[in-house]
Amino acid sequence: MRIEVINTGTELLLGNTLNTHGAWFGGELFKLGLRIERQLTVPDGDAIREALSESVERADVVIVTGGLGPTSDDLTREITAEVLGLELIPDEAALRSIEAFFAQRGRPMADSNRKQALNPVGADVLPNGLGTAPGVYIAPRLNGRSQCAVFLLPGPPRELYPMFRDEVLHRLRALCGIEVAPSVRELKFTGIGESDFHQAVDSKLAGIEGLEFGYCARIGELDLRLIGSDEVIEAARKLVLETFAPYLISDDGSSLEQSVVRLLAEQSKILTTAESCTGGLISKRLTDVPGSSAVFTHGFVTYANQAKVEILGVSQTTIEAHGAVSEEVAAEMAGAALDKAHADIAVAVTGIAGPDGGTQDKPVGTAWVGLAVKGLPVTAFQLFHPRNRHDFRLSVSQAALEAVRRALTGS
Amino acid sequence: MRIEVINTGTELLLGNTLNTHGAWFGGELFKLGLRIERQLTVPDGDAIREALSESVERADVVIVTGGLGPTSDDLTREITAEVLGLELIPDEAALRSIEAFFAQRGRPMADSNRKQALNPVGADVLPNGLGTAPGVYIAPRLNGRSQCAVFLLPGPPRELYPMFRDEVLHRLRALCGIEVAPSVRELKFTGIGESDFHQAVDSKLAGIEGLEFGYCARIGELDLRLIGSDEVIEAARKLVLETFAPYLISDDGSSLEQSVVRLLAEQSKILTTAESCTGGLISKRLTDVPGSSAVFTHGFVTYANQAKVEILGVSQTTIEAHGAVSEEVAAEMAGAALDKAHADIAVAVTGIAGPDGGTQDKPVGTAWVGLAVKGLPVTAFQLFHPRNRHDFRLSVSQAALEAVRRALTGS
């Protein structure tokens, strides 16, 4: 089945609104074992006609979003009916539900909203509980032009998502003859080079029948997605982990911070952070995770030397002797944070994010990570990520969280 | 000039990677007065051939991203050369620069990287300082199929953005005959309702000849983009600020955190933060700004009550009497942070991010922001943003930074 998605909306092409529909639809369809062959974004108006005319000739299912509103720019209904050779007629039930939408909110219904109740003859009206725009489903047998099924859906995600779940999903499964959706499993890795990983995994997995897999590289992270039957996925997972188990963040799609929070919770341990160059990014990431309050209680953002001395008790002498970005200071920060927060593990980072502040000895991109585990000697390691400020900080936070994960798993 | 953008990458259609290229290109081209007529996303492999074949027949300029890497999936160079009837030959300079990229990082170059130095005969190699994939520019006269100019650019934003700025922009201007690009000015506002703002600004700016403007709504922020001659932009800016000056974050596109850091630097003041529900997000945002170390020295992430008491010295009695999410605790946190950090301003937040932890009196989405300014009584105000965890935390950080901005500007 060839599926194409057309997102309409001039605002999506002017740089101020991010089109999140492509990724969202991709994810939803992927769960059914379906893939989008093409996603198009076009401005409002006549561009929809051109795009739709082409897509219905090529695809088995076309999903169009946007342009179902009441304004003069909203032409998706009209143009679709024209392209497919269908007459638009007012749907009484749809009109009543739009009237009810306004009545419930105590607002008058504008005359322009009446056109939202127009529906191609014979097509299904898809109810919209959260907005005025009903969706439309045009079955292949109604299409006067090709054998393609067409869905017209509202653009705003909070209207689109429930309509997709309640009205589109079962029609799609029926159209595509899907009885059992395949399984999907995402493995996340860190600390390996992208090309090395791809080469090795490509050759490991090449022979497995019925397996699909794909990669995604992020800063400090490589994701591998496995699709197939449960047995095939398990076989692939084992093969990959034979070599790459030490680099595995998670095999259930959890982020590094989610994995760290889960490991801490399982071991009833408290983590604390002492951050210089990352300025709170590590604690922000940890507290992104719901339930992190059970394992994270204190974080120290000691951006200035004075803060390292006063708040953590790092020795002024150490800073003067070795500089704030040094093994010694990273280690003292971690040790001090562990004590101050009565924690089980402390991770500390200090580095030069740039663009200024680099020296010949310690260029921009240099960082030290200190790790203190209760009852063990404090350790520290150096990083060098000469990247832009944003990517540098993200890399350092990733390395710090990975160090915690390794301490917790003993790997 | 008809411009089309093709983004290649299976990962963009599988739901794990958001395609930010559409919006980004839209914004960059809009600054030149150009618009994208169509943006397509297609998977790696043969879909690129079909999409490119169609686009080069229809458009004057086609920009392709992705598929320039070393793996077997990366076929953009090969397929483009085939579609346009051009021979691919190794470019010696490109090969040397890829070799240098690996040498600099002390890593061996894989054999697969050699194909990245292949270039269509006569086409310009676009250097990539930040990755191994050089870009390609194929002028209309080289194109064996149509009069369309074709750019092949790397997918990763950190490689794409500088290449676009350094290598694509001037070629695009020449292609499109743009001598003087119009000016663009972005005004950022906060604390106003979106519909009220749009209605008022629409009617204010409707009469100005030669002005284009557009909106973008973000969490806790409304952006207004003005495009036109300098005089027209200035007239529009004045009209909008007649009503909305008190809500202005910046009129030069600066983010709220950039504005706050700049104001602090101008006034030689030090800010400190005491964060509970935001868990470091506020200090992370402040330290995203280069040079923030001059105005931000200490941050306290006191996620647990115990941390509020031990690290800041909030009174246990206050917490017991009013709860951690209360006016009193927010105020004590701010006052204590001000003292501990010897700062001029302190902002503190405490709230219920959810999904758990809400009560009937204090549902998820409740937060208090405390503000302490040296020499003035501490103040606090309540927020209620019943949103998902991510949006709630972003909203609270925005309100906290806005409170600091208002304290600094006396507005």
C-alpha cells in the first residue's frame, strides 16, 4: 500500500510554524507496519489541487491535513471534491454538531462556519469533538478518478490526534488488510562512532529474514529501530548486543535520563549534580522524567569559581593551582556534592563551552567530568568536544549521565 | 522563481526524527522575499529519483537535503547525477578535505568515505567545515534535463546551516536576481493572549504599504515578524509598540534569556536562581547565552523539601504550614538565594509539574514564582498552567525570566 501525506498551510512554509505532522504520522503508521512514501507540504490555495491530483494517481491512500476551517483560505473540501469529481452537499448531522459546538461555548456561530458542514456525496463525515471542522473519508469506490482512498483531517494536533485514533486507524487497517501489527523495538547506544556502528550492525543483521531496521544519530546517541515479529526482533537484538552491550543505553526506547532515573529508583539511590559549564542542563534532563523526585533531591549550579568554593566547599587553592577546568576541581566538586546532598552518587562537570574562554592548553570544548560513588574513590575523566555551545553542553551532559549509568550498572 | 525543497531520510518518515528543515528553509528564504512552493519528504533510496525528476521539471531551484553520507543508503549524489545526466568524478580537493577531517580528529578514514568526494562534472563542491559531506551546486547550464538549479546539502542542521549561509545564500540571490534583500525585524512579546494580539496588530498594520508580517506563537511567547524597507518596518514597529510596549521581550529577535542577560550586563547586576519544579531549566536557559558567566554565578536546584531547608535555609515550619508549593516558600527561596549568592536579583520557582502530585487545592499546573531584588521587599505571584510536564516547565521558566526582565526594566 502506497501512502502519501499532504500537509497544507502557508504558515508551515514561512519558517514560523514547525510541521510536526510528518513525524507524527510516520510514527503512527509505522506502528502498523506501514510507511509513508511521500510527505508534502504546500501552501494554502491552488497548490493543494496540483499536489492532490498527483498523489491520488500514484498512491493507494492519501491523507490531507489542514484547510478545513471556515475562512476563505480553507479550500481543502472544495478542491478535493473537484479533483475527485464529487458533488459537495450540506450534511445535516455535521451542521447540527457545529451549531452545538458554538452553543456549548455560549458563542454565536458565524455564517462562514456553515461551509464546514459540506461533505462530498457518499463520503463519511468524521466527527470532531474538539473543534468545528469535521473530517472526511472518501472510500476508493467513491473516487471518480482513481482507486485511491482519501482522508481529509483538521490541522491542529489536538483535533487531529483523537480523530486519527477514533476514525482513521480502523479504516486504515481495513484498507491495508492489517490483522496483526508487527512489533517495533528501539535500542539506544552511546559512546560508539556512527560509521563503525552502522557497518558492524549492517553486516550482523543482513541475514535475518523478515527484519527491517533503521538508524537515527543524535548528539551522543545512536538509535537502532528493529521491526518484525517478536522472534525476529529478539534474534536481532541478541546479535547486536553480542558486540555492543557495553554501549547500550536502553533496549525499550527509554532516553538516557529515563534509564538513569529508573536504575536509581530500582537501586533506591539518590543522585546529585554539580554543574559548571552545563549550567543546570543535567538536572533539567533528570527532572524532565516524571517521578525523578524520588531519586534526585539537590542540584548545584556552581557557574563561578566563587560558587564552587562557597556552596560546595571546593578548595580555592585547588582552583588556583589547576584551574577551574581540571581533573582536581571536577573531582572535588563531585565529592563535595555527594556529601552536601547526602547522595549515593554525584556527578560534576566543569568545562569551556565557548565561544570565549579557551586557552592553548585548554581550548574551547574541553571538559572534565567527576564521579563520586559513596564508599568508592572519586574518579574523573576528560572530554574534548570542540562543538558549538549548544552541542558541547549537550555532549557533556550526555557523557555525565552515561558515566552515572555505567556506575549503576557496573559496566 | 519557483523553489522546491526535498528532504530525504527514511528516519524523517518513521516518527523518530522531526523534520525541522521545512520551517528553517522557509524562514531563511522568506528573509530574501522568496517562498517555498513545495516541500517534500521522501525515504532514502529510489524515492529520491522520482521526487527529484518531477521537481526539476517544475521548479527553478531545487534544494535537496540528506543522503550525502558514507553509507549504502546515502544515494543523493549518485541519483542526482543520473537524473540530470551528469557523470560523477572524484574531486581531489574534496577528498583531501575529508582526509584532513579525520586526521584532525586522530581517527582513521573508512574506505566508504571516499565516495563523499565524488562530484558531478563541472558542479561546484560546497565545503563542509563541520562534517565529512561536502555539498554540491549544479548550475542550470549543467543540468542536462531542465533549466533548474540544484543544491545538494547535508542533512544535519549543524552542517547544513553554515553551508547554507556561506555557500548557498549568495548563489540563490544571484539566481533569483535579488540585489537588495528586504529587511526583517522580529519582535517578541509575552503575557498577551494570542487572538487579542493578532486582531489588534492585524488592524494596526493593515494600512501600511510594502509591509509583510507574520506571527508565530510559542509557549509563553508571541513573535511578530516584519518584512519590508527599513522605514516601513520602523513605522510598523512604532504602531505596534504604542499598545504592546509593556509586553515586549525584544525588538531585535533576542530570546527572553538573551534579553535578561543583556539587561543584567548593562546594569552590572548578578542574578541567581532557586528552582524546584523547573529542576535547572531556568539556569540552563540563562547559561545557554554566551557571556552569561558575567551575570550568573550560582544556581540552586532544590528539588526536595530537605534541599530547600538545608541548602537555602527555607524554614521547615513554613513548608509544613503552607506546603512546598506556596507563596511563602517561593518568597523564602528567593530571599535565601539572594543572600547565599550575594546577588542583586533572585528568582525562585516551586510548582507541581505532574503527572502526579496534584491535590484538589493545588492541582497539577500550579506554581509560585518568588522574586527578590536587593533592597526591596520580596514578592511572589501564582501561575496556573495545566499543561503537560514539558510545556508546564517551559511556561514557568518563561514567567520567571519575564519577572526578572520586568524588574530590570521597571515595567
